[in-house]
Amino acid sequence: MKPAADLDPLFRPLLPKYLAARESECATLHLALQQHDFEQITDIGHRLAGSGSSYGFPAISAHGRALEVAGRARDGDTAGAVIGELEALVRAALAHL
């Protein structure tokens, strides 16, 4: 997954650090899911929803919104599926840098 073509050029140098932090958050999300920590899933989802599009990754924002909804609903099955998809998106984005 590549960043959106209309991404502000000032953000481009920040992408590796942004995506590495999201990769780390995926590990945190997996642990939160194992511990049934839906508050943390909701919080991380909220942050992702707000940041992904700013960095040219609207799919990250969409997954963040889905995590936020799943976290509030305490829906571990959906949260787990979304975490897996998010992890794949982030790894694909890192591979395209």
C-alpha cells in the first residue's frame, strides 16, 4: 500500500517513523486483545482513525474507526480480524517505502 498521491511533501520524510510506530501498535493491539483490554483497543483505534489519512493512508484511518467500534462493543472477533488486516496494511506500506 502506497501513501495517497496528494500527500503533503512535508509528511513524506515522516512516513518510515509513522509506519514503524503503527507496526509496534499492532503488537500492542494483539496483546490488548489477549488481555481483553477493550479500552486500549478503543483508544488506539481512535488515534489511528485520526492520523492515517493525514499521513496519506486512509485505509489506516478506516481500520482505526473499525477498531474503535469493535473496542466499544467489546467485540473480540471483529477486533482480531481488523488487527490482522491493519498489520498486513502496515507491512505492505513499509515494503513500498
